[in-house]
Amino acid sequence: MGAQLRVYKRRIRSVTATKKITKAMEMIAASRIVKAQRKVAASMPYATELNRAVTAVATGSTTKHPLTTEAETPARAAILLVTSDRGLAGGYSSNAIKAAEQLTERLRGEGKEVDTYVIGRKGVAYYNFRERKIAESWTGFTDSPTYADAKRAAAPMIEAVTKETAEGGVDELHIVFTEFVSMMTQNPVDNRMLPLSLDTTKDEDSQGEILPLFDFEPSAEDVLDALLPRYVESRIYNALLQAAASEHAARRRAMKSATDNAGELVKSLSRLANAARQAEITQEISEIVGGASALADATAGSDK
């Protein structure tokens, strides 16, 4: 009984220490969510106005450009997958990876070759473990991304979309990330960045507003060339901020669940430890009573 009680006490100490760690991680994640939400809100006006500018240029000209013109027979596509650098966030990274896998299968079903770009150690580890080719990867900034990180990730994708497919270029750019809806809801989504869907942009941003007419100097194509990198960078930056907020929310929820489970386990182990201690006390009392009774019987026998 004594050995069993020591085991229970050791497990209670271990679980209690783990509970303190998960509680601290929950509080850290909760404090970072607010900052991440503010960054998302701050990035939205620039992204919205940039979309309106691209729409105005595209609708005011007949220039064919990778930003707005779809290839007649697209043969190659690129996917940027955003995952996390750290774990302990529930199904955050696995859900994003699953969405990227589904998108890859759909694009291949349409007869397109797919190049995969990955952000986050979890995504890199997933593809490396399965020995799948990664065009390029970036790690170390998923929980607090900056515009410089988005610009660094956008550079090879912009270069790929401006090349001919015969030279290794791509006809489409897609991004898979986790959209932050609320503290309890984060949804993995896949969006096509290029070519830009002008009809969708008009419906979401202008809401029936008549766009102004522009005269382009030197040309509309030069304007679109200037807007292309800024558009891709802003879309990636906004996706990184959304993903960071989603990661913190998922980690807070996972750590809260782990803390609650640890508390329940401590209660269960405490009950078992109390039962073992009670059994040990009962056994000791029984041994004392039995010994006293045996001694009394021995004394009575010697008197006779």
C-alpha cells in the first residue's frame, strides 16, 4: 500500500507541474491574440484600397497582364501553404495541410502541375517526412510576422508568375492559410491570388460603386507591373496575420483544454491516493488490533 501511495503522489506532482506550464502558455497565447487582431485590422484598409486600384486599372484598359488575365490553357500553378513553427496548437497546422492537399489534388485533376511553397516548420516537416518536393520554404516568424517576411516569401512567387511556363513559370498563384473568424472559430481557406478575379473584387469592395476613369502614363501595363508585387505582398501579409491570430487562438484553446484535463486528472489521482492512504491506515489498525489480541490471548494462556 505504501508503494502505491508514493506512486500516486509522484504522479500528482508531475501533473500539477504540467498544469502550471499549460496554464502559463494559455495566458501567453491569450495576450498575443489581441495584438494579432489589431495587426489584422490595421492591414485591411491598405489591402482593400490596393484591390480597388488594381480593379480600376484592369477595367480601364485592355492590357493582358498576369495580374488580371487568365491563361487560355493554364498548365502550372503554385500553392503557398501557411502553417506554424511550433506545436501545442491542436489541429491548427494539420487542418491547413489537409486543405492544401485537397487543393493540390483538385489542381492536378484539372491537369496542372503544382509547385508548393511552405511557411512554418510544421508544414516543412510534413513534406520532408513524405519526401515531397518543396519549391521554397520559410520558418521562424509564424507567430509574429512582419511585412518584410511577407515580401521575402512573395519574391520567388512573383518571379515565377512573370515567367513563361516553359521556363518554369506558373499561371496561377494560390494561398492556403487559416482565417481568423473568432476566438472559437478558425477556418482553413484556399484563395487564388493570381489572376485576380475582377468580378469578385467588384462585388466585395466597390459594392456597386462606379469606378473612376483613368489615363495611364506611360501605360496601363507599367502601372500593373508596379502594382503586381505590392498586391501579392499585401495578400500574403494579410494571410500571415490572419494565420498568426488563428494560431494563438488555437493554442489558447488547446492549452485551456489541457489545463482542464490536468485538473480533472489531479482530482482523480487525489481520490485514488486518499483511498490508498485510508486502506493503509485501515490495514495498520487491523495489524495493531490483531497483534494486541494475539498478545492478550498469549498472556491469558500463560496464566492458566
